[in-house]
Amino acid sequence: MISILVAASTALLVSILLTPYLVKVFGSLGFGQEIREEGPQGHQRKRGTPTMGGVAILAATWTGYGAVHLAVSSDGPSASAVLVLLLTSALGVVGFADDFIKIRRRRNLGLTKTAKLVGQFAATISFAVLVLGFPDRRGLTPASVNLSFIRDITEVSFGVIGFVVVCYIVVACWSNAVNFTDGLDGLAGGTAGMVLASYVLICFWQFRYTCASPTATAGCYDVRDPLDLAVVAAAATGACVGFLWWNAAPARIIMGDTGSLALGGLVAGLSITTHTELLMVVLGGLFVVEMLSVVLQIAVFRTSRRRLFRMAPFHHHFELGGWAETSVSIRLWILGGVSCLIGLGLFYAEWLAVTGGR
């Protein structure tokens, strides 16, 4: 528990102190956000707001995790945690390149769709291959080839090649879903913070009832490094909260694709290494809705030449309907929080069903 508190508090401190420094540096370098002309007109005032604030989230997360292993834990970094952090950082690099191109070209279009997908593909395939390696003394690897909800569904196995494909789909979907959600001040950062805080609880519970314990009983969890994953989730939660201090409306800095793609990769990596891929669909319900609104908008327009929403992602639909940006953000935070509570409720209910409440 001390490790989790140290990770969260260290990352919070680094993020809340580093972010205003980045505001000054990126502002002086002219690293300002470009705004879509067809978007809500109220967003035009954000043009020039320093972007690429995801750098602070990544730096704070790594620092929080590193502080635990330097000052608290006698164990070295685990394979599961390091691989998740590397996936997060790799996608952050892809997002950084996208943001930098937008800045250089002075437009709201960075990497092409193909280039972004190639970057996501390279990062994800490397992660998918490595995450099936590094067995511990029990032969348990950070991920398994089975589909999982709260535990592995052993009846559904993808095999190694199938797992790599599924892993790519999972990471690509979540990184893009968080990216779509990052359209209002504080929305993506606040929602991601809630999902990551949920994973702190899930990972700690898995550690408490790990099958690696000599006293393990029915209902234990076969997760390779649950405590270290809890440290990663705690560090990332602290990083998001610290960043949110400066990113909440009116935002002094925007996380950009550097942050949104990284956070999407982080929650995807956590879902894979904790064997909760399908549960993540519930925990990240707001991200799912945001992505579906884009998919539905495109599908309906291409088939009927009509728009289902005034604008997608659907948070802009409410803005164009006259809602204030802060009103939309707060209400969507509430929906995101409810999704996390439902997900945690399902996680605990499954444990009660398996163990009989013992």
C-alpha cells in the first residue's frame, strides 16, 4: 500500500509542478494548438494554447513508478509494468510526432491516418510479442492468449497469432477512443484518471488474492505482477490529476495526441496484463460512446447523406446545441464515473460469486 501512495503522490507532485513549466516553454516556442474551423466557434479562443502537455503525464508517470523502485520496493521493476509503460511511451511518441507536424504546418492535421496506424501497429506488435514472454517461476506470463472478462475465459483461446491481432485491435481502439474524447478542457484527463484509479483498486485486489500466495484459495487471480501494475496505475492517476489542475477549463495547456494516445495505450495495456479486456469496455464506457458516435456519424452520413449528430465526437453535439463547455465536461465526467462504478461493481460481484463472499 505504501508503494501505491508513494507512486501517486510523487507523480502528482511532478505533474503539477512540471506542467506550468511546459506551458512557458511550449508557449515561447510557439507550440500552440490548431483548431478545426468547422468546430464550435467558442473553441477558436483556444487557438495557440500550448499543446503536447502529455509530456508531463508521461514524465510524471515514469517518475512516480521509478521513485517506488528506488526508495520503497526492494524488488526490481516487473516485466508486466515495464512493458505497459513502454507501450504507453511508444504511443506517446507517435502522438508527439502528430502534434509536432500540426504545429509545423499550422493546421489541425498531423500524421496521415496510415502513418498513425503504422506507428500504432509497430508499438502494439512489439508489445504483443513481448507480453507473451517473460514467464515467472510459475510459468505465468504478463498476458495470456485467452479472451478475458474479469478472469481468463479458457474456452476462448486465440493462439499466439490470433492474440497479436486481437492485441492490435484492443490497443488501436482504446488509443483512438481516448483521442476522440480529448476535445473539451479536462474531459479526457479527468475520465482517464477515474479509469486508472479503478485499476489501482482492481490490481491491489488481485494482489491481495493472488494465486501466488501460499494461502491462496478459490477465487484467486492468476495475474503475473498485480502489485507493480497497481503502482503504474497509481502513478498515472496522480499524473492525470496533477495535469488536470492546469488542463481544466479554461485550459492553460492541452495534452494533445501525445497524451491521449499514450493514455489510451496505458489503459489497453492494463486491461491486457490484468486479464480484464472486456471489463475495460464497461470501465471506459464514456470512451466507448465517444468512439461509437464517430463511427455512427460516418456510417449514417455515407448511407443517407444525413448527419446523426450535429458534430462528432458527440460532446461537440451538445456544444452546438447551446450547452456550455464546462456543463458538457462535468456531465460526461459523471457518466464516466458511473461507468467506473459499474465496472468495479461487476468485478466485486464476480469475486463474491466465485468465493461465496469468503
